[in-house]
Amino acid sequence: MEAQMIPFDQAQYFITSKKNKISKQSLIKGTDNILIEGKAIILPGAILRGDLAIIQMGEYVVIKEDVIIRPTYAKGEGQKRLKYVKQKIGNCVYIDRGSIVCALRIGSNVHIGKNCIIGHRYNSIVPPDTILPPYTVFGGRPATFMGELPESFDKFQTDMTVTYYMNFKQMNMQAPMPGATSIASARQQQEGAPETPSAGQNTKRALAEHEKKDEKH
């Protein structure tokens, strides 16, 4: 199936020096604790709770509308209080609309569908202490094993997230809409030309400015 171009209004996004594209309609808290390797897309309505603990993300992470990314918590040995702990999300991760992710770690090449809840203990759809092995599919409430994926899924997921990023292009109302980028050409362009001159903004600075604006409203 041919890849489709995904247009966006550049005025509504921060485009950083690491080529992250972050919607100004997202809610970012604790910007000093949010570490993004690059080429991430964060869409409107997404919420990142870096005020609770560090959130570290790899490359080509796609966070769709109304997703909540929130670190989980743990009680250390000899501690009476729960403490939020660092959350790590790998490379080429796609988190679809309306999902809530409170996991300690999401590995690379992971696809999380719409309206999923990956919680800690309470109201979890993925039950507490469940281990989801690589190349497996879980679904339902509570989530149960549904099948296995081929080992080629890694390549498929990489292709999918890279292609999504490459086809997420700013709108130009004065020019014809360009065609979509295919999987093959997307992979060739991963190290291609830089973004527009406005893309030089440091990720931390962009997130900090965004957080200050949210606090004023």
C-alpha cells in the first residue's frame, strides 16, 4: 500500500535542532526531565509528565493525539513512600491515539494500539507484573496472549515509524502538495537534508518555552 503524506501546520509545531516535531497543543510538564534522541513526533493533546520523573525516548517515536506518557512508581527497599522512577522508551515506537503508558520501559520496535492502558497496578488493562515477550501480541481486558509475530516485525516497525516521520511534512499553501515518501526512499533520506531554518531550536529550550506558555493559561 502506498504511503500517504501527512500534512501539518508548521506554525503549530516546534521543530527542534534534533528534528523533533512537537505540537504546541500538547502538554509538556517537567521539561528538564524529558530527553528525546531525535526525529520524534508529538501530536496535539498528548501529555508528557516529566515533572514526575525522567522520560527518555529514542529516535522515531510517534506519540499520537491524547496519549498520556507518565512514569511509573516503585517503593525501594527500606522506603515507606512510593517514588516515581525513570521511564525509558526505545527507538521506532508508535503509540496510537488515546493510550496511557505508565510502564517502566518500552523497548524498541513496539506498536501500541488505540486506547490501550499500560499501567502500574490500579485499573491496568495489562495486568500487574505481566511480562510481554518479544514478537508477541496481547489484547483484551485484561490483556491475554493472542499470537506471535514474525521476526521480520522489527524491520516492519522501523520502516513504518521512519516512513511516518518522513511523510509528516509541513503544509505550503502556495505550492502543490508534494507526494508521499515511500518506505524505500524514506530509509534513504534518514540522514538527508536538514529541516527549514526555523528548525534550529534546541529541544530543551523549545519544551521549556512551551511549558511556560501552558502555565500562563
